[in-house]
Amino acid sequence: MAENIQNQEQEVKQEEAKEEVKQEEKHQESSVELGEKEKKIIDEIESLSVLELANLVKALEDKFGVSAAMPVMGVAAGVQPGAAPQAGEAEEKFR
């Protein structure tokens, strides 16, 4: 039984080590060269809770008069205005 616990602890440690390597690779894969100042900011942001991050986003939006929300498209992708299917046309496509 003690061996099982030790094996499980080793597996957990190995998984944690793999996750750390993945996180490090993410930082290295960035297509943008960052200076130390930017890297510190990213490290600080990573340590924030979800609530703290939401508050930060709101404060930045207010300060700079911008929105972090995705723009909403007025027309669905692939649909042309005025191109509504004629009666019976949609049924024919799915037969």
C-alpha cells in the first residue's frame, strides 16, 4: 500500500513537471519579442484571480475608452444579405 502511495506521488510530480515545461514552452513560443518589463507584467497577470483579472480589464477599458469584447457581426458568416432561401429550397438541399 505504501508503494502505491509513493507511485501515485511520483506520477503527480511527473505531471506537475510536464505542466511546468509546457508553460515554459508557451512563453518561449511567443511570436513577439518581449522585454523584461512586459514579461513581468505577464507574470503578474498570470497570478491574478479571475475576479481580479475581470476588475483589471474593466479598469483598463474605462481608462483608455476601449472595449475588450469581441465585435458582433451583423450578418452570419457565409450568408449574403437578401439571400434568404426560397420556399422549399432548404428542404431540397437536405434530401
